[in-house]
Amino acid sequence: MTDLNRSSTALPVPPPVSGSVLWTIPNLLTLARIVLIPVFLLIAYWPPAIGILGHAGSLLRHLTLAGVFVLAAVTDWLDGYLARALNQTSAFGRFLDPVADKLMVAAALVVLVQWRPNIAMAFAAIVIISREITVSALREWMAELGARASVAVSNIGKFKTALQMIAITAFLLNMPRFDAISYTLMYGAVILTLWSMVIYLRAAWPYLKQP
């Protein structure tokens, strides 16, 4: 193959990225959120919590779990705010931020389903996780078409996320007397989850129906 042919078929080489672009304060906060996931699971499944050496489902354990989850939720808001305020937005951050959110939410929902093995909790978890997979795949496909802006995060999506975080936190506190409130919050999040997915699918429909 000639040099001309090689140059015409080679993939474009991305420009070099300096370490200072990757290791910004917003990106470090996003990475910290990912690091919190094994911490969260360790607290949830430390041997006493799964029947080894006795069960220790103390209030302190649940307060700690809820605290870790709330801390992760706060960093989700803070990294975006700082990225804009400090002009430190980056491709790495735009990729990693939604991934970190989805991983933490999925981990928390799996823990809740194990704690409360009933159809109501399982259905909510399946809907929320399935929606995240669907919308992520849709955005990736739209990005390939150069139309990712058509499925940018909507206000409904933001309300969904806020309600979802509040509902999960309420369940992590494990206070049965507030179950009615917790399930109401969770199913409010489920409704907004489905609603926001419909909005994204409608926005992408003109592209989806193309041959």
C-alpha cells in the first residue's frame, strides 16, 4: 500500500492531551464519586450485614450508607458547577460524569432490591436501570450522527435525577414508618424516568425512522 493510500484510510490522530486537562478539580470530584462506590458496597455488605458474625443492621450503618450516597449526589452537582465556573469543562469529564452517576445509582438500587425483595422495588429498579441503558445507547448513536444536541439533558431529566436521589436516600435510611413516603418518592421518580425517556425517543424519532 502506498503512503497516499495509508494516509487516506488512517484514522485521525487526536491532539495530545495534557495531564492538567484531565486532573482538574471537577474531574477529580467525578473520580471520587466512582471511588465511593466500593466504599458504599463495603459498608452495605460488611460480613455482619450478610449474616456472618451476626447481623448488625444498626441505624449507624444506614446513616453512613445514606451519607455516602448523599455525598456522591453532592459531588455530582458540584463537579458540573465547578467545571462551568472555573472553565474546566473537558471531553473526559463529559464522558465520565454520567457514567459515575449511573454506576452509583445502579449499585444503590441493587442493594435496595436485596434488602427489600418485593415486586415494587424490583420493578422500580428495572425501569430506572433500563432507562439509563436505553438513553445512553441512544445518545451514543445520536453522537455518531452528529445530532447529540437533540437528546441533551432536559429539565424533566434533572427533576427525575433529583427525585431519584431523594427516594434512594430515604430507603437507605431504612425507616419502615416512612415506607409510604419512600415508595411515593420512588414511583414519582419512575414516572419521570419513563416520561424523560419518551421525550428523548421523540426527539430522536426523525433519525430513528430513516432507512
